[in-house]
Amino acid sequence: MQRPHPPQLRARPRGEGSTCKCKHRKNDVIVIGLQAKLDAMKLKINHPTTLSRKSQALKRAMASIRKFPLPLRRTNDMQLLQYVGPKTVAYIVDILRENGEQVDTTYGTRNVVAETRQRERGGASTSSSSNSTSSNSNNGPARKYRPKFGQSPWALLCAAGTACSGSTEVPIQMVTGTADRLLQLASDRSVAGWDVTTRDLQNRGLLEVQSASAIRPRQVRLLEAGHQAFQQLAEDPRTAEMIGAFMIVTPTQQQQQQQQQQQQRGRKQYTAMTTRSLLIRPPPPDMHTMSRGLLR
């Protein structure tokens, strides 16, 4: 019976060289970025209760990141950490990309299981090709994304697909307002803010958000991949029914409706003024003035 080989010690511990007390030194960039975010938040937020709640959430997330023994470069690993929510994941992704790090947003448990089964069925030749494709999956185009019914990405994608026909740009407030109503109807819940969901769809290459200017607000436009994802969602009968119930009014249709409302208001005002002039009677004549005229 062969004895197992004793585990070899690492030449250099993973946490050696860490300036933020992280178990892996490559996570220092994340902790430093979150600390800078926390410092900026303290200067921006004046309400003490809101500041305490948000700072406590970031501190708990930083403590959880310090305990992770591997470099955080996958969104799937970030979501598994305690006290790390979707908003914190978006912060971490921005921090890593600003520092030139690559982030894997396509990795997931279901994808790994599917690739493993495909290798087992296909044999050695198929496994080699699947290995090459899986290794290049980060650099290639994004996989087809189809959000679940009743989730916030589903509501935002349906609202954007209904409003953005072709390459039309519409105000983002119009899209998020309709997405909020769709979400309340589908799952009886609401979202406090749509920034994280919008950024997620933008990172997947489905949306394009243009910054606001002094003349017009922020505009959103659905890309080609977004139109394809919206067409797949519209095939579901439940989604098609809700999209028909909440058709978004485009800016051109909104201008036409405003013109019609102004015309109706003008007609109502003219009718009211005419009716009022007919109802008002002239004042009675002055008897003293009439008597003077008769005496003359």
C-alpha cells in the first residue's frame, strides 16, 4: 500500500506582501478601492443613518474579501461571499477593470457541469476542442443571456425592448419606470435603484447608456444582442401579455399626445367662455338716469 505524498509547502505564502491583511495579496486592490469608495461616501452623504448603513455594509464586505484565499476575478466567486451583494459586486468589477485586471463574468456552476458532460460524451477529440473553446470563452463574444421571468433584468430588458425600436434612444427614466411597474405586476416587489441592473446589462453588451447633458437627460439604446434577447423573451406567453399591457410611449407619440391634450384644453376653455358669456345677464338700468332722460 503506497502512502500518500505529504503536502508540499508553498515557496511563498499567498498572503505574504499584503498591505491590507488579505489572505491573498492580489485582493489588496479590491480592498483599497472599496476603502476609497467608503471615504468618498463619507464626504458625499450627509444623512447619518444612511451613511452608517452603507459604511457598515462595505466594511463587512471588505472583511469577507480579506478572508478569501484566492484572487477574486470571477463574479460567481464574488456572489458566493458573505455580505457581498450585487451592488458590491458591481463596485468590485469596476475597481478591477480600472486597474487593468480581467474579470470573468461567464463562469458559473451550470456552465462547468455542461462542459464536463460534453467532454465525457464527445471523447478525447471533443474534449480537446471544448477545452480550447472554454479557455477562449472570456476573450470571445458573450454567451446568449436570457434572464428569468419576474427578475429585475427581465423587467428592464422588456421595458427597453418595447421602447427602443431599431436604434431609437429613449430617456432612461421612462424605461426604468415601466420596468418597475412590470416587476411589481410579475413578482409583487420593487427595486430601490436600477443602476446595478443597468450596469449588468451594459457589461453583457445588451444596452448602451449615454451620459446626461445640460439639454437632455440620460438616454438608453438597445444593442443588437439586446434585441435578440428581447425577441427570445417575447416568445414566452406571460412576457408577451405583460408587454402588451405596458406598452411604452415613445417621445414622438408623447409629443402627439401632448398636442392633442392642448387642443382639447383649448376647446374646453373656448366652450366654457362662450357658455359663461351667454349666462351672464347685463346689469339692470339705473332708474335715476332713466328719470333724467324722461324729464329732458
